Amino acid sequence: MDSKTIGILGGGQLGRMIVEAANRLNVKTLILDAPNSPAKQINASPDHVDGSFTDYDSIVKLAEKCDVLTVEIEHIDVEALKKVAQKFPNLQMYPLPETIKLIQDKYLQKKHLIEHDVEVVESIDVAENSVDALLAIGDQFGYPFMLKSRTLAYDGRGNFVVKNKDSLAQALEFLKDRPLYAEKWCPFTKELAVMVVRSIDGEVFAYPTVETIHKNNICHLVYAPARTSDTIAKKASILAKNAVKSFPGCGIFGVEMFLLPNNELLINEIAPRPHNSGHYTIDACVTSQFEAHVRAVAGLPMPKDFTQLSTSTTNAIMLNVLGDSVPNKELETCRKALETPNASVYLYGKATRPERKMGHINIVSSSMEDAQNRLNYILGESESIPS
Ligand code: ATP
Ligand code: MG
Ligand code: MG
């Protein structure tokens, strides 16, 4: 299984977990990112590249040593990537540079999905970053509406909720100089997500539909499967698969969506890489999202049902561990998880900072009620350790 070397642009926690999965299969991985980034820490090799995944020369240095390039982040310089593809005609790149280009601009992504008959949140381009342009959008969408940066968004940091006309100037100040678009407000009852992996010959496999709960725009909890009807879960799965089918190439995708009060589903956004809502798969599924990605981009077998919950698990909860305002206090939560049967702790080897994603905890069980009891203990909301 070690015939192909996979180069990963980005060495954060997602890269680190791709490395873990690849290591088990003897698939060699090399990382392009800053020295000692999380993915490099667990991957002894003199061949990693120190540099930026947005820099052409650094990508070339990585490409020289690899058979396949993949990404753990979509904020790559696509033009640099395309030039690298021309320089190394035998090098495979998954996701395809065109896919990254379409997805990294959230407005282009929406236009692409609409063209492929996939239901998305209604959105509109902001032609000019001015109060007048936003006033016209407010007249059309009503208030509140969501103003978003088209590019370089993560953890809600490119988003501003425009509550009324008086907050337009503040919104422009907050998202100063960024390319913007606006979205209609979605009064969702739940946020759902589905990981979908696409094989080299275009077959798509969906992981179970999950429910994500955000706090301050950052993923806080994932409930797998989603606490919703089978019909809605199935509908979400079909929507996610249809969306991913519209992108050629292969690999794993995270599809985020909103469930509306009338049970309609709309796609919020897609990530062309492993995704926070899929971390539960490490403990709950036959094959983790990270291994599925490695299998897809390396052209390894992807058998029927390899994305399903494993037979011993019916329910799982994932808790993100974010940096506390008191440095390292988040480790107390991890310690409680270590005391808890059926809970697994993953730490990413990052320096602590408030709200930074430091790790996650997976709880698996045969009922959601039991998983919730374990979570309550870990969060300090109940005293007795579940047996
Ligand atoms: P990430 O890439 O980390 O998931 P992001 O910065 O790209 O986040 P979004 O996914 O666009 O941000 O939005 C973050 C959260 O804000 C969503 O998960 C949802 O809770 C809320 N949100 C986004 N768009 C809307 C909308 N149109 N209406 C209501 N809430 C929204
Ligand atoms: Mg995003
Ligand atoms: Mg999002």
C-alpha cells in the first residue's frame, strides 16, 4: 500500500488526522506548512516542506516528492496550484484545483450549486462595499440578513449578522476590504451535516446525517446520527450526495445544511476536505473520514457500507475542545473524558489560545441518552461517572 506518496497542503489538525489514517496503511505522507505543525509532529520524515501552502515555490518543493497532492484547507492559491499541475503532468491533485476555486469563494460555490439544481440558501452579490448597496439588499431580503466574506472564511469570522439599517456601517467596518455577498436569514430549527466521499471513478458514499450545534459560530457538538426523523436524514443524505456529485475529482467533502421549520433543507456550505462534523467517524464508523479520504485519493478500495456506523455503535457525540480564556484549563475537560468509559480524547499538539480548536472528544454508545449522560459528566453538568 506504500507505493504512493501523498503531499498535504496544510499541517493542522485535519492534516494530522489524515497522517494517522495513512500511517496505519503504510501510505507515506509529506506536509507543507510551518515547522512543527500538528501534522508534522506525528510524522517523522526529513522530506516535509517548511513554508506556506499559498506559495508556488513551496508547493513545487512538495510536489517534486509526491504522487498525489491533497489539501486540509481550501484557502490555497489556486493559480499557483494550476501552475504546479502544468509543471508536473503526472502528479494527481485531489480535490481538483477547479473544485477548490469554486468552493473557496462561497458565492461562486452557491452559484455552482444552483446551476446543478442543488438547493442552497438564497444569496446575492454585493457589487460595492457601500451602505447604499447594503440598503438595497436589506430592502430585498429584510432584516436580519447575513453579510459574509466570499473568501478566507472560517469559524464564522467572515460573517456579520446585519440586524437593521443602523448596523450597516458597522458591518462594513467589520468586513472591511473583503469581497462580500449577502445571504437571506435562515431561521433553521437544526443544522445538519453529511460527510460524502467520492471515489476516483465518481461513486459517492455518504456517512450518516449528523446534527451540529454551534456556539459563537464555532462547532461545539455533533450528534450522530442526527436527532431527527429518518425521512429528513435520508433527504439530507441525498442532497449532500447530489451536491458532491457536481464536483469532479475525488476525496472527502463536508456538506453543511440548514433544516427549516417546514422541513425544507438548504445547503449552507461545502468543504472539499475532512470536516469537523466528521470527527466522530474515527470511533463510530467502519472507516473514518480521514481513512476514506486517503483511500479515495490513493485509489484504494472503497467497499459497500464502509462509511456506515460500526456494528457496536448506534450513537455518538463529538465535543470540540476549545482553548479556554484561562490557558490550558480546557485540559480539565479532557481529564474528565479520560475518566469516562466509552470516551476518546484527541489533542492536536497546538499552543493554547482562547477559542482555538485544541482537540475533540468522541463518545460512543448504544443509545443517545447514555452518550448524553457521559457528555454531561465530561462537561461538569453531572457528578457521577457513568459506568
Ligand atoms: P466554517 O467554515 O468554520 O463552518 P464559516 O466561517 O464558513 O464557518 P458559515 O458556515 O457560513 O461560516 O456560518 C457559520 C454559522 O453561522 C453557521 O453554522 C450558522 O450557525 C450561522 N449562519 C450562517 N449563515 C446563516 C444564515 N444565512 N442564516 C442564519 N444563520 C446562519
Ligand atoms: Mg466555511
Ligand atoms: Mg460553516
